[in-house]
Amino acid sequence: MTTTSPPYRGARAGTAPRSSGSGSARPAEPVGRGGDLDTCRRALGRAAQGRGAAVVVRGEAGTGKSTLLGSVADRAAGSGWRVLRVSGRDTRARGAFGAFEPLADELLALAVGLPDLLRTALRRALAGDAAPDALSTYAALRQVLASAAQRGPVLLVVDDCHLLDTASARAVTFVTNRLPGTAVAVLAATADDVRDPFDGCEITEVSLTGLDQHRAGRLLTARHQDLAAVVRAAVISAAQGNPLALLSLSDALTPAQRDGGTPLPDPLPAGPLLDGRLGGLFRSLPLPTRDLLALLALTEAGMSTVDLTHAAERLGTGLDALDPAEKAGLVRGDRTVRFTRRFFRALAYSTASPAARRRAHTAWTNLGLARWASAGGGAHAARGTDGDASFDRFARAAAARGQWSAALRAWQRAADAGSDPAGRSRGYAAAATMALRCGRPGLAMALSRQAQGAREPALARTVSMVQASAGFDTAFTADTNRASLSAALTHGQVLGCDGRDWAAFQLALLGSLTHRPGPARQALDWLGAQPVPSAALRTAVLAHLDPVGRLHEIRSGLAEATGPLAAGVARSNARELTWLADAAWRIDDLALSEHLTATALRRGRPEDRTHLSHASALRVALMVAAGRWSEVRAVVPALLREAEREGLTRYGVSLKAQLLLAYAFQGRAEQAGELLADVRRWARAYDSPHHGQIASYAAYLLAESGAVTAGGGSHAPLPPGPVSDVMARHAYVDTVRAALARGRTALARAQAARASLHGLEGFSADMRLAVRHARALLAAHDGRDDTGQLFRAAAEAATAASRPFARGRLALDHGMWLKRQREMAGARSQLRFAHDLFTRLGAAPWQESARAELRAVGVRLPGPGSIAQADPGRPALTAHELRIVRMAARGLSNQEIADQLAISPRTVASHLYKVFPRLGISSRRELDRALQELGDHT
């Protein structure tokens, strides 16, 4: 088998039909083709002025060439053009000039004024004369069009030019080369990379490619308004932007499949439109080739040549049987063989006979059983038989090896093929657990609905677990989710893969979202009743239940789990790493959380994606905390599209909330407005006070920056609650600041007293900074003599804190207080640090505040415009400073650096003191990250 393949040929260019039994009428204009339509219309405008014009539309089958031609022709006809339409489809059997035969009467009527020689040649050609006078016929056709154009512009539409008979093709070439000076336009469509009649002609070319996701979604919405988000995503992915495939694949689904009520078939059915255009190409292939294509269609990512060779032997053929499909451009690959277009999977499976499908299923299961026999119940399983029994054995063997995707397909097919209702329900339930493990809660929910109604206890427990866990991500409602997750945490056997540990984590997370300890306590009770409870999960649940009161236990759990991991002794799975990362996040150990999150995302296998959405949301929250707001703005839109494709509504709003915070920190009110309204609306509708607090804090920040935000509502600070709620802890200083600004001094003092009572200063380095900062603000408000000492204590805490925005706010407040005390040198130092840090972060409102304060103490800086144009992530360092910074980042002490550079330790300390503000950092441990942001990886 060769490893390269040309684009598939012989396929007829498709057009979206004007209507079908299950869809709406074709839109007046093709979706997403506005620019191409304008090109065609401009060409027609030139022809109407008597200059002639020709446009050729190229593209693969199904990209909408015929639809584009039809739209232009219809508009031209409505504007008074005479439109003549011919097509290359099924004309070769008519003989020479077969494409023009349907126009015989009209063309002969227009030829009345032609010389006898030309009129006779045209009549004989259109009558099917075996040996017409070709040149006279071409001249007659051209003269007919030119004469008709004297009474009004003429448009000749030629579809499927690559299928024209030779004589018709030459006639089109003759006419196209002689258009100047006439009011005649030729509009043609042809397939990509095939010989057509227009070689050497002066033409305008239009190349049609697939629609992007936005336009593909518009086309599907116009066709089927009831498509669920998950279904729309599956169709768009399979169609790869091909308009005909988009329409055909969606038309072929049942109403229940379109609204997500029942699971989608895998592969999707091709539908009559695709089958009508390309089905004949597949059916024309040799039977061994079709058998291998049916087998290949059972896998989404293709098959290795090794596996395909073994499977071909089981089908009684060899790998070379794929050569005809490769020559036709249907498949390609060297080590892995896959379809060149994803929707070819649907066509290969749909056009295969039932017997070929059975043979493919048997070969697929036998191949898997042979590979995983030792994990699936003994060597006898490798033999396999037809029917659902072999699927079930294959699924068990795949699940035992952690091959969740293969197990999902096998159990779903076992259920589809089964005749026993109870067995089908068990198969669908087991498949649903595999879908959960693959990170596809929408599919899991649809599969679980197929398993309803059985009385078997294990089946009932499985369905309850799947629907509770999937519903938490796809249909979040606090009270409903709490009841379903609590009910799912039962004891006893479940089918497929036991996902109750993840349901327990979701229940604890629900407690944090709703600010209620009950759900986390229930999860902890369930864990305590397990024979071997997960230490990582227990640590995560404790962090949701009481992060302040259980801090010692949480830290001990993290140390116990991450110690062996750091030493390379243990290899926790991705879910356990995600639980630990979540626990570290909730006790403000951001460095550990970032490390664990990155490891979880890296270690997770492509088909083991239960943890993926939570780990990804955690990574974005860590970016926000670290001030990497530009990265957040770059990363989140793609993650939101993924969330929409999978129907993960709760994950999507979590991403929106973090993006909202990034915008608020930077004072981007215009971008934040719609997000603020969305997060607030979601928090109120689905009872999530946590998201409500994020919205409130973002609104407060935007109001502080002087922005007028969309979304309405007041910009009051968050309610006191830093002990149990992570968002309230992050906003602790601003809560105190806002209370003082509004004259509510008692509330500010109560907040500070509560923080002291619960020992929040010892909770984390970030809370130490927050508590000391708040004390300094209270002292400054009261005019106390120890205010300076308290600010210095806060500045000392800032050296270990991990949130740069909090360090900047402290420096700004400290500098403003020093200015009021007439300590100008200290004020300039603090304000310059704050200004440079806010510049690096892109926090424009606070940067401008620091700039204004600097002007008040006699420091002149470049204007805001020049600062905005500078790259805040790349402050200038001299070569000498850079050498010192690199050495310090490697862990060398001031004395060691001084010895190597032959300077004094005091000089080293002075350089670092000057460099730290420019880098936007306050401690040596941040040097490595700062150098990476500079692009220096030494």
C-alpha cells in the first residue's frame, strides 16, 4: 500500500437541496459565501456592459458549488437575464453534445436567423448525429448566444464540467474564449484537481473550501433548530465544514437523536444527500476493499497498519486491498490508516452491506480480544463469536486495560445488537460509565436514558450514578444536583466503571459553589465507609468542607501524596492529581496547585478525560491569580468552544467567570460587560453564590477603576466570609477597603477581628499579606502612630506572596500614605514599584493611579500612550544586570555571585533591589518565572 494519495476523484459536485423531508427550504443565499457571490455578480456586471465574463467555481464534492451557481442564476433571472443551464451529470450516455440536448428546442428557436450551414450543424448535433460538423456546431452555439444577448444579457450555467462529454466540453471552451464584445457570461462549476474545459481560458476562479465552525453552525441552525449543542458539535466535527455533509448527516438523525434524548450512532449515518453524491463511488469499489473500509469505519482515529493487516487476514484479504480506496483519495496513511475526510467514515459504513458490517464487527472484536485476552477473562475470550457476547467480552477486556473509548464502543454496540431488553439496558449503562470516564457527560446521559426501567439493583445504581455525575456538568441546578449526587453515593456493585469517587468530589464541589457544608460532609461520610478510601479524594473533600479549620490535615494529606510523587516513586492517576491540585488551590498553595494541575493535564491519556474540564478550569484560575491575564484572554475562547461542543454548561460559566475577573483586573469594561451579565444571570438562576460573588467582585473592581459596567446591580463589596469561601478570601482587602470608603468602619473592624480570631494570617502567605494590608488600612484610616510599622510588616509579607496584583495594591496604598506623611523618597520607591508592576500586568486603571501619584511626588513618566505601546513583559536590563539575575535565579547567594563577578555582595544586593521592581517581582523565587517571561531560558 502506498503512503500518499491524490484528492478523491470521480465524485460529483454536490449542492444542498432546496428542501428535504426533515429540513427547511434552502436559504436564498448560501451560508458563508457572501464574498464568492460578490465575485460572481461583479463578473455578471461586466458581461451586462458588453464585455463578456466567465467564472469557474472549484471545490470538492459537497462544498456548495451547485448551490452557489443556482443562487447567482436565480438572481440573474430575476433581473431579466436569459439563463441557460446545462450539466455534465449523466450526459455521456447521450453521445456528442449530450449536455446541450435538454436545451435543443430553446437553442433551435434562437437559431432562426443563423446561416443555413450553422443552423443545420447545430440541429444535427442536438439530434445526436454520430459525426457532426464540430467546428460549425461550436460557431453556431456561440452565434446563438451572442445574437440572444443583443436583446438582453445571457448567462450560460454549466454544472459538473468535469463530467461533460468531449464535444460539449469543447463547445464550452470555444464559447468561453470568444466572450469579449458580447453580453454573455459563463458561470461554471468543476471539481478540484481534474482536467476541465477552461485550460488556457481567461476566467475568474472561485475556490470553495469548508465552512468554519461559526458558519457551519448557522447552516445547521437554519436546517434544524432543535439540534442539541452536543449533537451540533458531533455533526460539525464529522462534516469538517462540508455543507452537503452538514445537511446530510443532520437530516439522517431521528428527532430524538437531534435533541440529545438518545445517543448518536457511531459512525453517524451518511444520509440520502451524501449517499446520492458519493455513495456510488464507495459501492463501485471491490468487495475486499469495502470490507476493510467498513472495518476502518469502526474507529474514529484510524487503525495502525499492523492492526489493519491482522484484521485483513481475519477477513480473508490483505492490506493491498485498500489500494483502490487510496487511489480514489478516500484513505491515506503510513503507520496509521485513516479516511481523508471524516464524513467518509459515515459513507463507508452506510454503504456496506449488513453482512460486511457483521464481518467488520467480528474482526474488530477478535482483534481486541487477542490483544487484551489476558485482561479480559482468559485466553478463550480471544476466539470470539458473532453477536453481542463477543462485544461484551471485548468491552470487559478493554475496560480492564483502561481502554475506555474502545470499551464504550463495544458496550454500545453490544446493546444495539442485543435482543434481550435487560441485556441491552446493562450494555447501555456500562457504556454510559465509559462515556463518563472519557469526559463525555452528554453522551453518558443519553446512553443512561436507554437503560431506564430495569429493576436490577446494580443497573439502577449505575444509572443513578451516571445521571447524577453527568447532570452536574451538563444541567447544573444546585438542589437537584445535591439530591441526585447524594443518592448516587450508595454501596453495592455497579456496572462498567465505578465513578462514584468522582461523584463524591462533585458533591463536595457543589458545597463550595452553594456555600453549604452539608454536601462536602456527605461526601466525607461516604468516603469514611469505603474499605480503602482514596487519600487524595479525602484531602480534596476536606479542602471544600473547612479549609481553615482542617488546614493541618489538608497540608498533611498533600505532603503525604506529593512526597512520593516528587521523588518519582508513585504515579498517581490524572484524577487523583486533579483532586490534589484542587485542594492545594483552596489553601492558597498556588505553586503546588500549578505543578499538580500541569502534571494532571500532561499525564491524562487522550481517552481518560474525566478530570479534564475541572483541571482546565483550575489552570485558568491559577493564571488569573498569577496575573497572566493576557494568557487567559488567549486561552479561554477555545476552551469555551470546547465546553459548548460537549454541552458542559457549568464548566463554561466557570471559564467565563475567570475571564471576567481578568477583564476586571485590567479595567476592560467593554469586554467585561456582557460576561458580567451572563455570570450574574447564571448564578441567580442556578443557585451558585460562588459565581455570584465572582460577579460582585468583578463589578466592584470595574467600579473602582472608574468604569460604568453593563449588567446592572450595585458594586458593593463581598459579604464577610473569608473563613469558608475562597472568593471572599481573595477579595478580603477590598472588602475592608470598600467598608472604610463607605464610612462603615465597624464592618471593616469586624472583618479584621474575624480574620484574627480564625488565624487567617497563618493560613497562607497570600492571606498573611491580605490580613496585614487590611490592618495597615484600618490604622491609616484611624490615624494611628503604628501605621508605618504595619505597612512595613505587610511589605515583608508581600515578599512571599504569590499574587502580583495584591502586591501592587499594597505598594500603591503604602506609597499614597507615605506621600501624605511627606516621606517623598519612600513614596516614590513604593509608587514606582506599583506603577511598573501594574504596567507589566496590563492593569491600566491602577497603573494610571500610580502614575498620578508619582506626578504628585515629582516623578515624570512617559505618557499613557507610550507606556501602552511598550511591551510590559520585557523590561530592559543591562547585560551586567542580566548576568546577576541569571545567577540569582539559579540559587546562588549574593556572596557567591560577588565572588564570580569580582564585585561586592552589597553591589549585588543593590542591583537586585533595582531590578526586582522592573521585573514586577518581590522575591528571588520569582526570578526564574520572570526570566521565562522575558524570553530568557538560560
